[in-house]
Amino acid sequence: MPQHPDDVAAHYERLADDFEESWAHSPAFVSWMNRCIHARLRLRPGDRAADIGCGSGLYARSMAEHALTVVCVDPSAKMLAKLPTMTSFVPVRASIEDLATGAVRLPHTGQLDAVLAKDVIHHARDVPTALRTLAALLAPGGRLVVVTWPLRIDYPLFDKAVKRHEQAYIDPADMARVLTDCGLTVEVTCQTYRLSIAKEKWLAWVANRFMSLLSSFDDDELGEGLREIDTRYPGPVIEFEGRFVFTHAQAPAHS
Ligand SMILES: C[S@@+](CC[C@H](N)C(=O)[O-])C[C@H]1O[C@@H](n2cnc3c(N)ncnc32)[C@H](O)[C@@H]1O
């Protein structure tokens, strides 16, 4: 079941200061993810791009190195406040729902060459509406990349958390159908990256509920979960496969 938007908002306002401490812990991983994104977005100088649910701009930064403009969209003021100052960034405080209803209209709507939505689509109140909204942002020939987690994740979490992820899972095949119905050409691919994290660090992040998935557990459940992880992974370092699904869509050259 999707989390209530107020809970999601509170989660990111609370987490903003520590967001990159965990999610950007490995520069090698961030570079790898940037390569995966750029292989699909194929940014060119002069391109107008947007990062929807940009957070602290972890991936928008690299987009800005290749594009003329990056519209950085996020409903969390505290996350947007973490964006570095870059002349090509255009920060916009909005949710996907604000774009869908027309409450907020982005600069270059319908004229964007590239749109990224990484680790955000699971927060949309209605995923098909959100995807149609993203598709409508694109210029003819524009590219959209939606990054999500697969059903089977290898993250060192406790069983109840894994189950909650599976219950809220968004099937890329469903996303592909919606985008195909919008007239886009769609390709879904999965890539993996081997992550290695000191167990002490990982347990501290989990205790801090660094994933929005974890914010739905109360203190007792989380304490139990932490003990489960501690027992399951006895060594000082935890290694696992980070798996990511890239739903990559392209608008027809001329509509
Ligand atoms: C897991 S973070 C991902 C941030 C960034 N894309 C990254 O990969 O580093 C999710 C981001 O989506 C934003 N968000 C939450 N609900 C949203 C919504 N309905 N529409 C757009 N963004 C949303 C949050 O504020 C947060 O910054």
C-alpha cells in the first residue's frame, strides 16, 4: 500500500540533512548509476532536461554537465535547499501530482529533451497518471528514464521490510504498457552493482530509517529488524547486489 503523502513529505524533510551520507556513500556507485542513466538519456549540449523527484540533486548534477538546463523538481523544500548552486539548475518545488493537475507548470513543458525520475515513481498517488504526466513533458524525440527497484531486492533488510517492498512493488511491465499507450517506444532493462558497506554503518542507516520503506515501521518493529539483520550478516562488512530497473522511453520524433 502506498504511504500517505504527508508521511512521505515528513520522511524527506527529516532525512534531507543525512540523505547523501547514505545514498552517496560510494562515489564509484554514483558514477556507475550516472553512466547507466546517461547511456539512456543521451544528453547533448543544448538539451533541456528535468529531474523529477530530484532530491538533493545527486544525479541532476551530472545531467547539468551535459545539458543546457536541468529543471530540478521536488516537493520537499529541505531537499531542494540541498541542491548545489549551478547556473543551469532551475529548482521548482512541486510534486508529480502538482504537474498532473496543472497546479504547477514546468518551464519547457512539452519541450523537454530528457526527463529522469529516479527512485520516485513509487511515491506517486497514481502511477499511470504520473507516467502520462512525465510523457507529456517530452519534446518530440525526447527521452524518459524511470529508475525503480525490481521485485526481488538483495538489500540486507529484515523480512518484514522486504515483504513490504514486495507489496508496494510497481511492475515495470505495467509502466511500459502505460508509456506505450502514450505513443512512446519503451525498453525495460535491469542492471546490477555489487555494493559493499560496513555493517555498523548499514545498521545505523537502517536505524535512521534512511529508506522511506522503513519509515512505516515503529520503534519495536525496527529494533527487531535490526537484530535480524545483525544475526543474518555476521561479518563486519555486508556485500550485496544492488539491482535497478531502467524503464527507458522515447517520444516519436514528430507527433
Ligand atoms: C528516494 S528520493 C530520490 C532522490 C533522487 N532522485 C535520487 O535518486 O537521489 C525521493 C525524492 O522524491 C521526492 N518525492 C516524494 N514524493 C514525491 C511526489 N509525489 N512527486 C515528486 N517527488 C516526490 C522526495 O521529496 C525525495 O526527494
